[in-house]
Amino acid sequence: MGRIFEVRKSTMFARWDKMAKAFSRIGKEIAIAVKAGGPDPDNNPALRRCILNAKSVNMPKDRVDAAIKRAMGKDKTDYEEVVYEGYAPHGVAVIIDTATDNTTRTVANLRMHFTKGGGSLGNSGSVGFLFNRVGEFKVKNDGQNLEELELELIDFGLEEIGEDSEGNIIIRAAFTEFGNMAKALEDKKLEVISSDLKRIPSTTVELNEEQAKEVLELVDRLEQDDDVQAVFYNLK
């Protein structure tokens, strides 16, 4: 019985850690959005996106409001968005999006993670060309015809449309068309569950199970770092 409890407790703590990380990531995104465009979501599309994503991970409204208020205060933390690149074991390319108030700390931590994980931190541009940056929207599927929706959205930067494992519609647009696509979905009264900027690999590396495990252990190590917002890699 005690063993079952330990397993459940471990699972519960892992869930809490994941939730805490998601809340922290969105809090930083809110701070950056408010600094760039102000605290009014009606006039700040980036902040609207942050609030939408907060809802998608069940971040309480009072925490969202507190993050906005904190971003306007005198003691606010100024975060800088910095992208780092490198290689995981077995030649897998990795890109890390960070939001940091201390780049010296961040680069030192990332270098340590790569070294311990059998990889290497690279220079800017070393692997970036292997990824395409896109805007990805998860939209509630209310029985829309995907072919018709594709035709309606193609003029707003649509690059790809499909469904995920839960039946939601996944829409990808060119990075430069993110704002246009967001407005188009809003105008069409489609329920957007979440939206994000992602880096999709143009080529992938196929590894055996043991090699892939080494790569994913490094990715997990990177994702746990407080300064890291997202990790992208081209493991198949």
C-alpha cells in the first residue's frame, strides 16, 4: 500500500512541477508582452495570446492579473528573449527559447546542461537553418470542414492544417503572418484553445531507442531550467 502511495505521490509532484513551470513560462511571457504593448489586452494582441494560453493550462485568473500588475510595477523584472542553439548526442539539433534577466547565468547553465547530457552548446546560426518558425493555433473542432477552412485561411498565411490526437484542429501559419492568422480566426468566431510560436524541423534524425533516450534526457534537463521557455529538436 505504501508503495502505491509513493508512486501516486511521485506522479502528483511531477504534475505540480509541470504546472508550476507552465505558470512561470506564461508569467514571463506576460511581462514581455506588457512591456512591449501595455497592460490592455484589447490593444495588445501578444497579451491576449498570453491570457489565452494561461486559460489552456488552467492558470487562475488572479495569477494572470497579478502577473500583469507586477509587469507594470516599479520592481518589475526586465526579461530578455534570447535564442540558443546546440547539439544533443548523436547529432540531434536543438534550439532553446529563453526569457532571462541574466544572460551570463543562462548561458552558463545551458552549457552545463549540454555538457552533462553529452551534447554541446553551439554558436548562433549553427542549427537554426534546420528549423522553420511558425505560428501554431489549436482550435476547437465544432465539425468544421477542414478543406473549406483551408481555403478560407490560405490568404492569411496558412501553411498547414490538420487534427491532433484529441480531435482539435491544428493550424500552422508563417511566423510573419501570426497576427493576421490570429485576427482571421477571431473574425471567424473560431474558438482558439491556445496559440504559440514553434520551430518545426525541416529534416529529422532517426535514432535507436537507447540513443533517443539520451537525447530526451538532455531535452528534459534543459526544459527544467528556470530560464528556458521552450526546447525544439529534430529527433524523429
